Amino acid sequence: MRYSKERARQLAWRAAMGAGASHAAAASLADATVAAELSGRGAVGFAHLLDYLEGFVAGRIAGGAEPDIGFPTPAIIRVDAKGGIAQLGFDLAFDELRARADLYGMTVFAQENSYTAGELGYYTRRLANAGLVALAASNGPALMTAGASRAPVYGTNPLSFAAPVENGRPLVVDQASSATAFVNVRCAADNGEAIPEGWAVDRNGQPTTDAREAVKGLLLAFGGARGANIALMVEILAAGLTGANWSCDAPSFAAGSRSPGVGLFIVGLKADVFAPGFSARLASQIERLAAQGIHIPGRSPDTGDVELPGSLVAAIEQYGKS
């Protein structure tokens, strides 16, 4: 089914409201959901929206939460999401984040006690569109093992980076520190598809390409110890510095009635303060790299239609009828 950007947003907004979200939370979640689809990240778009809707109904997300925003220093913004969605705290602090980066050359956003962050590139891309170089890290409930352990120790712990490009869409890097995102494994399981070797182990700790067994098991870090090191760095930024739950202490995002209580850590740098003409230099460098066949990540348009499977639309619309 094909939806315009606004119709897709209304679909998500109605469903979130029906599931128990406040007007503000529903609006933030709808914007982020559509943005994920338009950036080509459908696995964390409308498919992931169902996790949020179920989370509102089950109590894993506090639908009426009002984030508490504070400023421990002029360049630091601290947010307690109060068990709500990560996107709302960011939206409420966005203007201050931009203004303080303009004034001080940089700012830090540190949020605790939220549901998982969804598409991490959503946050960095918005800041890059405002002229900032941005780095974001977020943790989640433990779904990944590392090293010799066969216990869940880290979330997929994604890292995102974005930078403004003159006369063009921002460069956006958004990737998990696991070999793939959990939602991709779950999607493969739902469709009866195999997954590549090296993505996951089954519940007995044995390597598997059966997505249905992988869902019951654990994800693996990309690149072995190197990916696990990045997951640990993300964990320290997103949970350690924010005061959020460590991944291995975070309740499930898909079961129970408790919030995962995880964190989101973002650094925004005013590019032209560091290097005048930065976005023009980056545009030139991107052209040079692209001419050599180098993939430039995350430069998808933010306009166009959203295409969704009819079965997914039907599942989402059930919440809108509540």
C-alpha cells in the first residue's frame, strides 16, 4: 500500500494515540517512524512501530510521560525520559541543543530512562540538517553476546554519525555494533528466510543460519572483538554517562510491563566554528570519493511516498480503532 508522507504520518499518529500515547509522544513517534521509512530503514520504521504500540498497551512505555530537562552546565542538556519514548525528550530539547551549539560551538545531550531509540540516524540527520556534525550512541536490552561468553551482555548498541553537506543531503552513518539489527533477524524469521553465517547463535550457543532459532538465541558482534569493543564504548556513553540501565540490566523491549530504561547520548558540533566552509569542503570530498566508487552512506531523500505491506497496515490500524 502506498502512502504520502502526511498520510503515513497520520497512520502512525492515530495508532499511537489509540495505544495510549499522549498527543506530543504520538507526534514525535509518527515523525520518527516516517523518517525511518524515507531514509530506507524500514526495519526500524513502521515494522518497529508495532513494538512501540504494544509497549504503550503493556506499560513498557509510559504514554503520558513528560520528560524532565535540565542544564547541569551551559553546554550539557540532561533529560530524564520518565519511562517514555526517546524521541520526545530529543524533540523537546532540540531547539536548545541547536542554540547552545551555536553559542558554545558544541553541546551534549544525555538522556536516561527511555524506551529504545528507534532509528538512531533520525537524531543525527536532524542535527546535520541544522548545520551540526553529530555523533549519537544508544544502548538497549541485552541481545548480543561477545568473546567466549554465551550470555547476553550488550544491546545491538548502534552508533550514528552525520555531517552537513553543502547544497545536498547530509552524510549519515547509522549502524549497529552487532552483525545486524535484531529487527532484521526477526523479520527474516517471520518470512521464513535464512540469515547469513556470523549473525547469531542459537539458544545453545551454536552458530546458526536459521532465523527462527536465532530469535531464541543471541546476536554476534560484527568483526568479532572489534565490534564488541565498539559495543562497549557505546554502552559507556549511552548508559554510563547518562545514568541509564546497562544493557544487561535493562528489561525487555518486547515483553513484560517495565521500561527498558536505556540511554541516548548525542554530541553536536558547530561545524563552521571548527573549520569555516566545512560543508563545502565535505561536499567536494564526497564527490571525489563517489567518483572512485566509494559508497557514501545515508543520503536518502526525505520526501516521496511510503510503501507498506497490507498486513502491516492492518495490524497498525487496529490500534487506531482502540
